[in-house]
Amino acid sequence: MLKQLASLIAIIAILMGAQNAFAAVEINSADQVQLDGVAGIGPATSRAILEERKKNGNFKDWADLEQRVRGIGEKNSVKLSAAGLVVNGQPRNPGAAPAKLPAKPAKTPAEPAKPGDAKN
């Protein structure tokens, strides 16, 4: 019975630690250590984020972050979001990527000539 209780306590402790490992990191309030803890952010990127935040204020959204911090683009921001980074409490929605220019509409084929319309 005591061994089962000890095993249960160990499992609970492991699960609680795992929960903290996946905690969201808010870019507008995180310090360098917290930012460095996000997979994909190293010391240079965390410094760039902190300097930009200090210089021009909080990031409004993911697009604002992508514009202001060199090295964080669409693809990287999706990965950072998956690793737990949030901007104003919001994860990066991969579907919210800036819209690409629409493709040119396909040309419609010319109507076939009708009998009697042919020019001789």
C-alpha cells in the first residue's frame, strides 16, 4: 500500500512538472531567461525581442512581432507558438498568415463558333 502511494505521488509530481514545461510564455512580460526557455529562441533573439520591446513598446500581435524582430517570420513564429510563445495571450494561428496575392483568374476559353457565324 505504501509503495502504491509513493508511486502515485511520484506520478503526480512528474505530471505537475510536465505541465510547467508547457506553460505559455507571454512575449510582452517575459524576461530573457523565460524567452531563452522557449525552443527556437536563443540568447541573440531574446535580446533582440527585449531591446525592441523596450524601444518601441509591447507587441500588438504576431504580425507586429514578425515585422519588428529580425529573424522571426511567418514560419518561425508558427514554430515558436507551438513551443509555447504567445503574444497578448494569443498563440499564432497558422491560418492567420498574411494573405498571399490571389492567383490570376484562369482565362475562359473562347466560345465555339456557331454555324453561320463563320466568316468566309
